[in-house]
Amino acid sequence: MRAVNDTFTKNTIELDGGEFIDSTFVECKLVYHGGALPKIEQSTLDNSTFALRGSAANTIEFLKLLWTLGERDAVESILANIKGA
């Protein structure tokens, strides 16, 4: 999906491989399955939520598994990388 200067209201939006530029999401559910990264630039999120499905959700479950196995330093390292620390 390619959206430029669009407004979405109360929609479910599949993000994988999408391009969203100068778009507004109002009370939307943004879903990422772990495929191609979306391009999201100069867009506004207004009371919208994110959901991870498929491979993306599996990655979260794997991190939870590592955490419960006591590999907290590994998970914290990944989070620090995400935060740019």
C-alpha cells in the first residue's frame, strides 16, 4: 500500500512493505507481520495501536523465552540496540 497525504480513521492497516508519507492514522490498528519494513515518514498517530502478527509476534515470543530462561542481559542488549543506546 502506498499512501501520501491520506487520513485513515478506525481502519486496520497492514504495514508490511507499505509506504506512508504525510499520513494521519486516527484510532487505527496498525499491524506488522514481520515482512518488508514499512516506510513511514512525517505521519501522525492519533490514539492508534500496534499489533504484531506472524514472524513479528514470534520474535516477541522468542525474546520472552530468553527472558524466562534467565538470559536477561541478551534481551536488554537487544532493547538497548533498539533504543540506540
